[in-house]
Amino acid sequence: MNRLAYFAAVFSTVLLASPGFAKAPAAGAAAAAPADLTATATPEAVGFDAQRLKRLDAYMAKVVADGRVAGMTTLLARHGKVVEFNTYGKTSLATGQAMPKDEIFRIYSMSKPLTGVAMMILFEQGKWRLDDPVTRYVPEFKNLKVMVSADKDGNITGVEDMKRPPTMREIMSHTAGFGYGLGDKHPVDKLYRKEEVLASTGLHQMIERTAKIPLMYQPGSNWSYSSAVDIQGYIVEKLSGQTLGEFMQANIFAPLKMKDTGFSTGPAKANRLAAVYVGERVNDKETGRIVEANDLFSNKMPDYSKPPAMESGGGGLVSTTMDYARFCQMMLNKGELDGVRILSPASVELMDTNVIPRNVLVSNNGTGVAQFNDAVGFGLDFMVVNDAARAGHMEGDKTMSWGGAAGTWFWIDPTNDVVFVGMIQRMGGSGGDDLGTMARTLTYQALLHPEK
């Protein structure tokens, strides 16, 4: 089965950014060493209480011991220094191999911020502007319709013309109106499944199939998790003259030394890809056990040792914990790592600024999993924190985050100069409390001296 056909059958797990109200570190606190993750620091040296931080370690170890996941890695860094880089459990219950630090994971929707950065590289070259109509770059979308009614069976019965085409800003914030096909409730999503949009054999075919399907709503009037980042991948290819993978390798992965990140492992690294699991179900009830997902939805798992038919900027990448942490640190450093600049500080600030209109912020988003409000919004391919104290959790203002369908998560907290990356491989939730939420709580309860 095509990798993206499989991905389309699985609902992306969206991990909310959980902001908070810890004070910013003192000016110059991070200037003692390069912020590049090549150095380590004791918890106390960067403001953490080591004993309290053990609560985080104990919780994650128990998640593995309880059989909720087979294995896990977590990386916590502050001021560009690694405070903890832990591994738990096994890469595979069948082989019993202990989880190594360089294990490769399917990151699914954590691909989206990387595609967003690819877009912003082209933005800085003057190739596009935020309020350009997407039809300037994808003329196939000029005749898109908008759904206005459906019958009780979920068949679309009425459409209308677009009042205006979606803007580039809207395709980078899931407010353009495109569907996805991950769920099967909305009539537009049903058509995405029927047309096999994410199972396309290339990005141009994906565009052609998308152009046949109405938008969920008038552009800019709502928020729905969508295939818009795959559309971004097509635009990257069109504006750069390279494939998405080639552009990312040359402009992001190689400069950041993300040596194990890409759209496939290749045969030489295939044995480093962690096994993926699902909760075992008997008579449609969870048993509390996990089973390897060798055969999901009557289809075999995709073969990541080979290049995919379509390079999905929305969910097709694999990566390691350290590779992804280096990407996060680059964003925290306002676009630079190891003396290599990927983006300007101004571009990072654009990505870290909410672009959703207020009337959309206060309504449920399209996944039914997350909820936006005045405190938590969405920037350019990242969830962002607008007002940490009002959100009532423990990160700082301007925290950026997202997650992936197999349970991976990350956050980037510029207020407290913190990066966190967590990797597991379990579809459909972690069998208990959300791990990203718990990691946030247990990390910040241990940050007793944010001024350090």
C-alpha cells in the first residue's frame, strides 16, 4: 500500500501546546556557550531541580513498564544545552532490542513545521507573499467551489462559488477550507477518501484530485486540519524547481546536520526504524495491551526503506530525536544553528505569531481534538501561545508546538529558552493521559529558577 494511503487512514494525533507563566531568563543567561545542543548541563546549572525532574523520568518509565508503549525517547534542553536525553523500553517487543538514542521514528505531522520552514526560505527569496492568492501558484484551484449543504447520508447537495481564493497565509494556518480525509464524518473528508487524495502518485496528481473537491467553508472563515501542508510541498517544488525532498535536504537537513531525516530510511538504515504499535482490540474493546501494527486496516505497513510515491510535506518524514531537537533549537535561536543561518529572526517571528482571526479562534477547530481561544492560536505551520497565563498551564508565551499521529511531540519555548522532543510509536493515543501534556507539567514543575 502507498505510504500516504495508509497515513490517510489514520487520524493525526494533535498535541496542544500547553502554555504557562514562568518568567523569562535573565538577560545574557544563555550567552555562556553556543546554543547548539553539543554540550550538556546539570539540571541545577540551568535552573531545574534534579529531584523534581525525576518525576518526569519516573512517569515516562512507568508508561513503558505499564505496556502503554514499547519504547520512548525524551530530550530536554535549556540554553542550548542538553539537560536530559533518556531512552526507555524497546524499539520492538518482538526483538527485545533496547531503545537507542539514534532510533528513527515516523514523525507524521511533525513534518508540517519543517515544510513550513521550507516555505519561509522561499518567502525570504521573494518568491511569494503571505496575502497572495494561492491560485497565483496553483492555478488548478481557480474554479474551486465551497460546500453549503449535504444530505443525511453525508453527500454534498449544494455548493457555491468562492468569494475569493484562499491566501498563502490561510494555507499555512489551516484556514483555507481544504479537507484532509483522515476522518470520515465531514462530507468533504469523505470525498478526499473517495478520490484518494493522499494516495496520489505524486504531488501534481494530489493537486489535480484536490481541485475536484469543494472547500469545507469560505476561505478564512473557519479552521480545519487539512492537506494544506501537502499543497505547500507542491508549491515548494514549483517555486524551487526541485523535489520537496531535494529542497529540504539541501536547505534544512544538510545544513542542520539532520543526517537521519528524510522521506525514507533507505535500505542501510531500515533496521533502525522503530516498530509502530496500536492498542489491541477484542470485540471493539481495548484490552490494555499493544500489538505491532504490521497489518492495519487490512493493509500492510508501508515500506519506509524505499522512497514514497508522493513526498508528503504534511506527514511523510522520518527523523530521530536529536535531529528534530536540532531543528527546534534552530527555531529557538531565531533561525540559526552551528553558525549556519536557515531563516532570519523576522521570519521565525512570523511563524510564531497567531494568524487566525479572533472569530475563528474562539470556535472549535476541525479535528475535534484541540480548541483555540484568545490564549492559544495558530501561526504558520505551528500552534502558538498568545497568552500563557490565561491558558492556565506552564510553558511561556510564544511557545510553538505540534505533534504526530504515532504519538511524537515537541515544543519550543522562547520565554524560558527550553526545547523538548518526545518520541513514541503508537497510533491512536498513548493508552492514557496525553504524554505531551504530562511532559510539560512535569518539566516546568521542576524549573524552580528560570532566571538562571
